[in-house]
Amino acid sequence: MALKVIGTRQLRDELATVMDEVSEVSAIIVTHRGVGRAVLMDFERYNGLIDRLEYLEDSIDAGEATREGAIPLGELQSGSSSDL
């Protein structure tokens, strides 16, 4: 998917068209005076990125907990409350 860059003036003038294009490109970078200020992207793509980020953060947390001596849940014996 392509990436598009537009200025705030063009966004304001062509908002309806830009909203139609947002599902066709990976993202639209909005600039103001030549500096990137915002990113527009399809809502489903955004949700997918947030889900992936949360999964990766959980994976990092689990890896850090294991290195600190935590016992992975899969290694706990089921039915034995004395191990908890």
C-alpha cells in the first residue's frame, strides 16, 4: 500500500476526497508548513495496529516476568492450590 503526504490546506479543501482515499493507501501524513503533524488511516487498519501493539506489549511483559523468576502459567500443576 502506498503512503500519501498532504498539507493541511489541501486536507481542508479536499476532505471528502481524502476520506475516500484513506482506505486505498496505508496512511496519509498531514503536514503543516512542511512538518508532519498527523496521520490518517483506515479505522480497521488502526484497530489492527493497536491489537498487534497490545499483543507485543503483553509478550514483552511475560518475557520479563519469566526472567525475574515468575513461573509460567503452563508449568503450574492444575488442581494444586499449594503451588500458588
